[in-house]
Amino acid sequence: MKQQLSIVKIGGNVIENQVELEQFLLNFSKLEGLKILVHGGGKLATKLAGQLGIDSQMSNGRRITDAKSLEVITMVYGGLTNKNIVSKLQALGTNALGLSGADGNSIQAHKRPVKDIDFGFVGDIDGINADFLNSVLSTGITPVFCAISHDGKGQLLNTNADTIASEIAIGMSPIFDSTLYYCFEKKGVLKDVEDENSVIQHINTETYSDLLQQKVIADGMLPKMENCFHALNNHVSKVCIGDISMLQPNTKLFTTITL
């Protein structure tokens, strides 16, 4: 029987709220078994870029990353945000190691090809170094990944944190029984966006198709759900979506997604 592994992705809105972040990290530190944390950077990279006179360009909610933006993203995601999270986990008794995809050759990617839009230094993932991650986990250390990968030729790449979490869960699934958690500011996938408690508690392939037709799932939730089903179709056991309380043992109000 495979050992359990939890891969948890934390959203930018939680990172930016100091009280929420502290509570999330407390919940995460108490999560039993082996675990990996993945984080993005929130709005801090955009704010710092503005202070440095660098324009931040977006397309459909995705950042276009030129060379100057990549420098800021690396500083914020791989530096300030990552090390802040790692130090707080150490204070909670979780021995964490902050990583980018370049460290240990852990996340290999290629620069996204130009189609309609040139996203610049944005990476699409090719593979995960499962042996390296397994070796880190086996020493009792919890990896904490920022949203940066590399191309193996010396180039760092800005990479979607939801996708990194999904690909890590997939890459580790031959070794572990992997569960993927997407932790953000909502209690789960909502039937009514105006009602915070209208959580759809279970979604499978059939109900997902119905929800798409009804346009219940739309906008920013679409790429997240695509990542969920991509993971499930590649041997990840289950995916959960919810707020910071999702990681607490007795919480029932969140969304579980299965095939």
C-alpha cells in the first residue's frame, strides 16, 4: 500500500492576508503525513514592479513575463514570499525547504511557444524530478515551492502555481497515494457566487459536464478545474478545493473532486 502524500497549493489572496496566512500555515503544519506546499506570489510582484517603474501586463488573468518582470518575480516569489513562508513553518515545528523548479532540477519546463500571444518567459512543464523530491521527503523535510521552473539551459521561467501543484501531484503518484489541495479564499466551488456557503461538496466527471453547461463553473474557476481533472486523469487519487479550514480534521464544507 502506497504512503499518503498531500500536495497543497496556497492562493495569492491568502498569502496577502497576514492573519489568514498564519492560520493556514498552522493548519498545514498540523497536517499529518508527508506534504509539499506550492505558492504563487499574489499582487506583491505587481506592486514592487510598479515601484520600480516596470509595467505589469496581463492577458486573460495570466501574466506576460518580460525579462524585467521575471527579475521581480524571482525576487518576490523565490525570495521574499518563499523565505517568509519557510521561516514561519520552522517556527511551527515543520522543517521546510524553500525551492524553485531549478533547485535539484525538480521542475523542468520549456518556454511557452508563441501562438496568439507572446507570454514571454512563461514555462509549460515537461516533468517533475520525483526521485529528488522523494529523497527530500524521506529525510523528514517539507518542500515549499514557489511558482518558478527552469528550462535546463540556464533560463528561469514564470509558471502557473496551480499547474505546478497539479504536475507535482501527478509526478509523485507512481510513488505515493497523492491528494491535491487547492486552498484559496472561497469555501469551495460555489453553486451561487453570491452565496459563500453554496458549496458543491462533490464533483465528478458527469456533474462537472452539467455544471459547465449551466455555466455554474466559469471564468477563473475554469483553468483550476482543468488542472483538477488533468491530475485525476493521471493517477492522482483526489482533489479538494476550499479555504484555509479545509486542512482541519473536522471541516466538512469544501469541494472534493473525483473521476
